[in-house]
Amino acid sequence: MADNSKQQEKKESLSRRKFLKSSGIAVGGLAVGGALGSLLPFKEKTTNNPVVKNQQVAENYNLALMYFTREQFKMVEAATERIFPADDNGPGAKDLGVAYFIDHQLSGDWGFNSREYMQPPFFKGEKVQGYQGRLRRREIFDIGLRELQNHSLTKYKKNFVELSEEEQDDILTDFAEDKVNLTTLSPSGFFNMLRSSTLEGVYSDPLYSGNRNMDGWKMRNYPGSQMAYTEVIDKEFTVIPPKSLKDHLGH
Amino acid sequence: MAKTLPKVDVVIVGVGWAGGIIAAELTKQGLNCVGLERGKERKTEDYFMMHDELRYALRYDMMQSLSKETITFRGNERIRALPMRQYGSFLIGEGLGGSGVHWNGQNYRFLPYDFEIRSKTIERYGEKKIPQDMTIQDWGITYDELEPYFDKFEKMAGISGEENPLAGKRSSPYPTPPMKTTPALEKFRKAANKLKLHPYNRPSANLSEPYTNPDGVSRAACQYCAYCERFGCEYGAKADPVVTVIPVAKKTGKFEIRTHSNVRRVLKSGNKATGVMYVDTTTGEEIEQPADIVVLTSYVFNNVRLLLQSGIGRPYDPVTGSGVIGKNYAYQVQKGNATGFFEKEEFNTYAGAGALGMVVDDFNGDNFDHSNLNFIHGGSIAISQTGLRPISNNKVPKGTPTWGKEFKANSIKYANRVLSVGGQGASMPFKHHYLDLDPTYKDEFGDPLIRITYDFEEQDRQLAKFLSDRCVDIMKEMGADKIESMEELGPYDITTYQSTHNTGGIIMGADPSTSAVNNYMQMWDADNIFVVGATAFAHNSGYNPTGTVGAFAYRAAEGILTYRQKGGILA
């Protein structure tokens, strides 16, 4: 693996040089050089500096909660693990940090629906007209998780996190298929939000606390954030070790 | 009381492709232009952290915040229109360069058939071929008349491509050669050839090689990084207004751009505009900018909304079919497609470029016989390799659950084993598809939102199914082990992304009673207002619209310069 990545580095710095040569960065006329003028030296520094590379991994202070209660967090961890479980391919949602991802997302714009139109009046619409509710995502999670707990208690007399995997699947299926009667929100609407944010947590840049160690990307051979694919674009399938946005910033 | 600024020659509302082109062409000829842009300043250096699917593709970082303004939608007049509270069907850009910054760069010319659609349809099939409520009309211009402007736009942008045997005649070849061909595209080409179709590399604004345009702007070649649509290009390799026409306009010293400037009204006196009123969104101050000529170059919805709430032009009446502002709203029939699962092969589909693709036009426009078909027009059919990003691309064969163990296993197994062939269907206008002001919902200033009344028609359902079947034919020939395709179009749904190809509302034509602007995009009812963009499309073709919008902008610029000298209605 170490040899591989060394080779990869060599290949990349070669292709970078080649790219610089072929792309005509020294532009005549108006200057439209692009962001890459400042990008490349940064990258060169990180990949070629063994000191930076061998440093101890600093403790990750991001693994704390911004919105969920401890109970909610445990439930989200358990539920998302059922949506995207650990298997032979690699880690599941829990080990990928998906619950942290969702927690952190709920604390910002997304959780408050702050870039969405939330003005009244609110009317029930046709399905093709999209979401017309007044609840914001953090409220939907609060209510949805509470109802998930209630349903578990009603059906199995246990908290959701204490259920077996099969029982948890059963509870989640009831939500996914609208087999739970709720007055405040759509059970499948909540489930779909849980499902889509699970995939976001699995596959977004590790910057957002999910996709830990880029393991989500590695499982499906997704190379993450690469500067260029000119060398492979017209070739047969090629596996490239992933890079994250952090790799572009230097240290 | 609004502050009034000194008068300028031209005020441009919205600085995207159309606004940028107009600014470059007018300032080169010495006119003083002010560009009002409601969003923020942008430059290539801002795209340093661009490869972020969550932030840009799913949280819509480059798009207008819907909290400030959105549209309302209903399928027909019997339904209450409700606001589009979250993004779905299309995305509304804002900021310098507009949607031109985060487009894919798929650059086409509409077909000769498009511009004379009514005459040519009647000529070949008779008048009965056109359903009663279908309001297609000729555009008041021909492909041949537009050709020089297509050429100009393509040379400015450096479009990469190769001859398409089924398109209109070109006066010169593409400025740069086609992009690279990938194994997936090669499969499509072979299959299409075998089916006796005419495949060609998609015309691309992602440069295949370094290029210097006639304005002296040099740009680097595309790196196939796979982050085009919804993203800005960190190389400047994708033609966008910020790296092409805007710097040219700025260099003249005659173009002043004011960002964070949201125009609320076109001001008028009698039959002429006197300027615009806008809000500086950083201070809340209302400002009047007087001008000799007003050019509206914002997106389709805002161009229409501005005219309607300024009381300019004759609003469209869907009952009588009279009036023109808001008429012939059209969209795109995007869902006719086929997905192929390949068991024995993986592809580098994580890599790509926005416009990287292979296309056939054998079923587009009137390139095929419609005598026995229940629709007119058609669509381009293409394989695209824009880059499959992992959050949004988790295709699994039918029968796989949408979550859990099996979903995970299959979504990973097929992550690099899925190819899609898709049709981009034309969209015909109907009498009851239109834009007007919503009676209930307001924007952040208290102005009414624009309301869309639109649904798919039998024409669209037939077309989508036809395109879907053709996509399946090609996918079979490509050797997919499993093929899934669209069975039924269903109603128009604003929640799923289809395309940001909304058109019409201020359409172009030769007759002032049925069109809002002439073929220089000059308003029949106010000769010093030019409305430039896809608003002028009398219907939408089976292609991406930007190439044709670009040509229109060059045409309009020429018209504005003539008007500046001679005055009066141009056409």
C-alpha cells in the first residue's frame, strides 16, 4: 500500500507538471489564469513533505454534538446503521460518523431551512407541488425520533436502540411504508429524510464529519476530489486513491 | 424617497451570459453601461474548494436563496398554485455570471426547423397535425439569418466539437476539436452506427485544448475533473461570462457592475422606459438608475415578472389567447431515457466533464417522419459523462430495496457499472401554459412571485415514450446486461430535477399581436426596452438552450447599437 501510494504520488506530480506545460497557464491578453495558479504549490508542499505526513493524527474535537440530545444521537446512530449497515464492503453509517454528520447539519442552514421559502400561508398541496409543511428539519427530526421511540415502545415494549436489528428494521419499515399513524408529519417523509441524509453522511467530503477516513468513497472506488482526470478519462477502469478537500488546502 | 443617480446610456438587469455579451459588445462601441446584479461578485479563484458535492450540488450554494424569492406552481388553473419551497425541477442562479457559471457547457444551435416550426410542420403534414391548443408559431427569423451570431458566440466561447450531419449549415468549423472520447462514449458511437444513426461528439464549452478567442481572452484546457453542473470551473476551462465577456467589457472602462443590486421595477414614461429602480440589498436603500436604453437579461422568470409588475407590455390572457407577456411558457421533456447495468465491465464514470457526451439527432426536430406519430418535434439522444458523484448516484436494479444490506451491496457493486442514455425532448407551448403574477405569495420586498401554470400534455407523453424506446434500442446495442427505462412520463413534478431550461414568456416574432419582441429582442410596445434570453423562445427545442441564447444576445447587441443611432422599431 505504501509503495502504491508513493508510485501514485510520483505519477501525479508528473502529470501535474505535464498539465502545467500543456495548459498554457501563462496567458496572453486578459488574465484568466484560474484558481490553479495558487492551488498547485500548496499541493506540492503537502505531498512532498514527510514531516507533515508522519505527524501524529491530532485528536478530532469535532466529535461532539451541536444539536441532538444524547438519546437522539444514539437513535440516529442505530437507525442510520440499519439504512447503511457494516458489511463485507466496509464500515456502516455508525463507523463512518453519519450521526455526527446529521447532527452538525441540523445545527446550520439546512436544519433551519434557512435558504428555503418558509413564508405563509401553508396549504396542503398536490404531491407534484413539493413540501408544503411549516416544520423545519430540526423540528422534523425531533418529532420523527420521538415517534420512532413511541412506536418501538408500543410495538416491542423497548427503546429503539435496545431492539434487535430485525426489530429495528421492522420499525423503520413501518415508517418507510407509512404504516404508522402520525398527525404531525408524514412517517415516510421523515424516513426519506433520514435515508437521504445517511447517504450524504456516507459520501460527502470528510470535512463534514461523515465519510470517516474517506472509507465511504474507498468502498466504491470513488477518487474524491481530484484536480484532473486527463490521464484516465479515455482509459479502462482505473482505481485512484481518494483525496479530500483538505488535501487541497495544505496543512 | 429613492435616490436618483446620473443617467447612463444603457442599464443591464442581470449579468449572466446575455448581460455579459450585451455589455461587452456595447462598451466596445463606446456606450456607457451599468450592470445590476442581485447576487455577489465571483471570480475563478473562489472555486478553490469547489469539489464539494454536498455544498454545491445538494445545498445549492451557487443558487438563489429561495427564502428571498421563489416561484409558485400549479398544474392547471383549477389548482391553487403553491410556492416551490425547496429546489427540485430546475435551479435558479444568481451572482456574477449567473447560471452561466454553473452550467454544463453543452452548447447547441437550435435546428432550422425550430425557427419556422409552424410553416414547416404545416408544409409537410398539413394544419391538422397541430393540436388546437398548441400555440406554436414561427420565430420571425430563420436559421440562416441567425447563423453569423451562432458563429460569433461559439468563437467567443471556444466551443469544441465536430460536424453534426443533421444540423443546420455552419459557416465555419468549431473553433476547437472535440473533447476526448471515453470507452463509454465509444460504446454509444458503435451502437449508434450499427443502428444507422449519426453519432457526433457533443459540442462543448469545456475546452478540449487551450484557446485564445477573438477578444484576446486565453483559457486553459478542461481537466475532466467531473465538477461542472452546479459548480464553477477552477481552471476557467469552461466558458462562462466571468472568464470571457465580462472582463472584455470591464477593460473598456465603460462597464460598471453593481452587485447586490436587485431590480424591482422598470420605470417608464409613456411608451418608453426611463430607467430602473433597484434595491441595494446590503443597505436596503432604493435607488433609481435612469438610462436611455433598458436591457433585461435576468432569468426567464424575472424578466417576465419585472415587466408584469412594472405594467409594461400586454399581459397574456389564457382565456382569449390575447396579450403576450407570459405567453408560451415551455420547458423540456427530459425523462425519456434508459439505464444499463453492466455486469462484466466498470467505467471511469467518476471522471467527466459537463459537456462530455455523444449525441444523435436522428429523432430530433423534423429529422424523421412524424406522419404516423402523435407528436411533433423530437429530441436529441445522448450518453453523457458528466461525472457520477457518489451522494446523488446510487442506481440499483429494480427489485433492490431502497435501504439496508442489499441496497448497500448493490449500490456499491453498480457504482461504476451503470451507463445511461437519455433523451432531451422539445417542449411545445400550449394555450394554457403561461406565466403570471401570483395573487398570494410575495418575495422579500412584498412584490408578487411569478406563477407557473404548466403540465405535460399528450404530445409530451408520446414524445417521452418514443425517446425512451429509442434509448433502449441504443442501450441494447451497447450490450447492457440489464436495461431499465421510463415507462410513463406522468405529470410534471416540480420536486425532481429535470433541467434548468425554462423558456418563453416574452416571445419573439414577426407580428406584434402574437409576440412581445421582434427579432432583435426589442419590445414592440416600448422600443427602448430589449429583453434578451430564453424568454424569447416561442417554444423549446430538443437541445440545451444556451447556444441559442448566446446567438440571440449578439443579435440583440447589434440591434441596440443600430437603435442607439437611428431610434424606432428595428424590424
